[in-house]
Amino acid sequence: MKATDNKKTGQVWQRQEASKKLIIEELTKTPIIEIACKKANVGRATYYRWCKGDTEFTDQARESIMGGKLLINDMAESQLISAIKDQKLPAIIFWLKANHPDYTSKLEVTGKIKSENAPLTPEQEQAIMRAIELADSTDQHLINNP
């Protein structure tokens, strides 16, 4: 290998590291890979190739994406609070559904038992348990995704 080849390889590595650093910075501001890649002038395929071959870069990218999401969440909450202060009814409803137990979505299950003396069959017990599990998972989904 010639000295000029080593120099070119070093320059490529330096440019690559600078691009990686820029992507990490951009992901912290806007946690969208496509946007970060465009700002760093790097293709998405290259980004994913770097992630596959460089665990340190992958970890930094994940941390930056999480930090960026937290930043966007803060901005969204700020806008939501501003909308509530401006008496925007959809914002008020959204906030109450997500944060006040009196306004959360509720699920009511009713039914009749034909004979109180007859024990449930295993199939009936299983159906009841499944209905309770589904109701519980629906409640958890609504709690986690208002």
C-alpha cells in the first residue's frame, strides 16, 4: 500500500467520524433518522451500515434519539399547556383523558347467569378469564397511549 493510499484512507475515516458526530448531534435535536442523515449528507443505508458495524455509534445514536424524543415531548407538552390556557377544548379534553381518573375511558362488562347453582364449565371459566385479560390490556393500552 502506498503512502498516498494511507493518507486517503485516513481522510475518509476522518470524514466518516465527522459525519457520525454530526448525525448524533442532529438526532438529539430532531430524533428522525432521515432528517439527521440529510443534514449530515449521509444516506440512510450508510447510517444503518454504520450501526451494524459500530456498536459505539449505535449506542450513541440510540441515546441521542431518546434525548431528542424527550425534547420533542417537552415541546409538545408546552404547546398543549398553551392550548389549554387559550381555552382550546380538544386540548382540555386530551389532558383530562390522560391525567384525570374521572375522564378516562371506561369499559363496562355486564351479563346474566341463567342458573346460580350450576357451576361454570372449564370453557366458560376460560372465556371469562380471557375477557378479563382483554379488558385489563385495553385499560393498560389506554393508560399508556391516551
